[in-house]
Amino acid sequence: MEDMPQVFSGLEPSISILVPAYNEEATITASIRSMFQLTYSDFEVIVINDGSRDNTLEVLKQEFSLLPFPDAPRQGLATKPIRCVYRSIPYPNLRVIDKENGGKADALNAGINAARHPLFCGVDADSILARDSLQRVVKPFLNDPDTVATGGTVRVANGCEVTDGFLTKVGLPTNMWALFQVVEYLRAFLFGRLGWSQINAMLIISGAFGLFKTKVVIDAGGYRNNTIGEDMELIVRIHRLLRQQGTTYRITFVPEPVCWTEAPEDRKTLKNQRIRWQRGLSESLSSNWGLMFSRNGGPPGWVAFPFMILFEWLGPVVELGGYIFMLYAYLFGLISWQAFTVFLFMAIGLGILLSASGLLLEEISFHIYPKFSQLAMLVLVVVIENLGYRQLNTWWRLVGLYRWARQQESSWGEMKRKGVGQQPKLP
């Protein structure tokens, strides 16, 4: 994929890229390489090894020639103890923090303490960034000084080719679980967050790629360790606190594809991921009730928050409850088979319509998948995902809601990584 040439003014704010890593030996090298090829004037990369039990730290030492370096990060946010700080010999803008395991939020807070620049970008360790991603995601900060956070579009990297940490060819995964998620990501980012951004009511920025004002996040208390969905919880809390203070601010979504991430390809890992996401949503909303219908809540408190409660938080209960009730009514003769068929047609048809809308927006706006065969496959997946996969996903979300209600222990969790693309060694 060719990038358009970028013109620098020399006034772009410096950015600290934070990469929390826990058992990411399969993908960490390609991800860091992609960051070294970013076409941005001034940035640093801080990898936080959160007590990995695999060879993540050893891989980083070998690939980037790390040596211990005396460093004294500021102690603005409480974190687990730091074991050692390393600096790369060939890449002076790369530092690696080795710390005791404390979870993703704790790792991000350690990175914020070490960050030296006014903006920081949180990136998942399995992410592949487009070369112009920082230019795209920083634009709202340049256009509006009230911007405090921006989030970019995240796409599924499974099936793509990656060379030297850079995405060179876009493709579709052959794994069906990953194919379903391609459509899900298109729908979630292009059909959802783009609209919320227009009214400054976006309640989530993906942990895979988001840019924040460092001071604003520190003043808000950083990421919370007692929640799984630390990325969403932080955004909702920033909305709540700045609304209470009467501060003018903007949280913006950048629709251009800027980040590619590996999606799970087995049912068990995908199930665990979706359960954690639903629990994270529950924790984010329940810990920030003060935003909903507050005096200064504005669109986030009066529109987005109630929407999230009705359609995202309680959505699994309503959807599965509707299926069960209608099936019960049909089996016991309370409704005719025509009424039951119309219900199924409407329920499944609406899901297909939403997914097709996301795919249409992608095709009109970006045309990332150029081959007709790829587009035809996505159209087929749009239909198939609503005939079982969506209902299965709803069940997993209901399990997540149940586990949150039971107050079961939260954890960062693990995801099986196989790495995407080709990863030749650096010269």
C-alpha cells in the first residue's frame, strides 16, 4: 500500500507511543518495527513488559540490542515495582520498561510516568501501524486546541502481508472466525463511532490505537486497575470529570484506517475476549453513573450514556429474551407461524442491514479491499454472521454481564497469537 507524501510544519507536538506487552513474543517485533517507520517528526517508543512469562523481554533484547539504562520515571501514577529500564543502542528513541505484572492498566500507567512528551499514544503490542497514522490521528489536536483525545480506525490484520513491520498487502483471512470479525470491525468503527464523534459523545477509544493529552489523563487519575475495559472507562471518566468542571473539550474519531491488529482465530479465545469486553463495558458504565442525566452532561450524558445502557449493556438480555419469548409463544400457540417468521425476518434482517451499511461506507470511503472476490466474500459474510454467529456473540456478552454481576475477579487475560505477515530481520 502506498502512502501519500506528508508535509511537516515543524510544529507537530511530540508523541510518546506506549506499548504494554504481556506474553507477546509472537507479534512484538513486527509491531515495534512498524513504529520505527512512522513518518512523524518527533516521537519515542516505550514498551512496557508487564511481567511476561514467555520470551517477550528476551526477544526485545535480541532484536533491538537493549542495555540497562539508569532512568527515573516520575511517580505521578501508582504502579507495580519497576525491575529495570532498557534503552536500545541502534534506536535511541526506544525504551523498554520491565516491571512486575499488574495488568494492562498498570502497564499503561507505568508508561505514562515514563513518557516525556505532551501527547501519548496507547498501542496494543499486536498492532501494525500505517506509516502516516500519527499524522492522521494528531490532526484534531492541530485543528482544535480543546481536543484531549482521538481514536483511529482499527482493522483486522489476519490475512494481510506484513514486511519489515509494514503492511504491504491487504487480504482477507481464511479463518471464518476472523472473517466474521472483519465485518464486525467495519460496522463498529464506521457505523458507530463516526456518528458519536460528530456530537462529541464518543464513549470509547480502542485500546489498540488512541492518542491522549498526557496531563489530562494524569489529572484524571490514569487508567484504573480494577476494571477490564480500562480504555472505555478512561474515556467515560474524562467525559464525566471535564463535564463536571465545565471545561470545553473535544474527543474525536479519525475514520481513516490507521491501525491493523490480529484478531483471535479460535472459538475459545474469541469467547473469552467478548466476555471481557462486556464486563469492561459494565464496569465502565457502573463506575461513572454520575455522567448520565447530569446537569452538565450534554450529549455524552443525555444521549450516549443511556444508549449504551439500553442497546449495548442490556442488549444481550433484550435480544436473547426476545428470541426465547417468541419461540415460547410460537410453541404454545400464542402466536401464528407467520408472526414468528416475520419476527425472525425483522431481527435477522436488521442485523444484515447494519452490517451491509458498514461495508458500504467502507467501500465508498476507503476501498481498502480492492478485489471483487474480496468484496463478494465480505457480502457473503455479512449475511452468514447473522445466522448464528451474532446470536452466539450475544450469548457470550450475556455471560460477561452475569460474571460482572457476580463480581468475579477481573484480569487482563491472554490471547493466542500466531503473528501476521512476514517478519524479516532488521538490517
